[in-house]
Amino acid sequence: MSTHAMESVLYDLGVKREARAAFGEDAAAFLKRYGVDAREAAMISGFDMAALLKAGVSPLLTYGFWMMNAPVKTRAAYLERSRSTTAAQG
């Protein structure tokens, strides 16, 4: 598992409009460009914040990713998903 690759993805999705558009159109194809494995891709495309944090991904990057891409862009929703024990157990 590559924390660096996942952080690169989340950074780009947090700051690059074209990355967000590509992720929204075809998340699997977008994530393949970064070389993340299937489990990492599932954590990102499934907005599994608890698993991303458990994997060592920066909380600043996960929060930025959430606020720019998640279906429900609220701090409360982010915190709920971050604290989810079932999501992290995957």
C-alpha cells in the first residue's frame, strides 16, 4: 500500500478542477493513472475516510478531498465517516 500515491490523488482532487472532473466522469480510469491498487482505489472512490486515515493518509488531505468531492460536503458528515469503525475494518 502506498500512502504517497493516495496522498497524491487526494491532493490533486482537492486542488485541481480538471482532476475532479475526470474523477467524477470515471473514477476507476482516473485512479489507474496514479498506480493505486484496488484496495486503495476502493477507499478513495468509496470516500472511506476512516480507512484512509488508518492507512496513514494526512487528515488535511482527506478533509480537503471530502470537502471538494464528497456527495455531502459538510464537516459533520466528514467527521462521521472518519470515525466510522465499520468502514475502517473493511
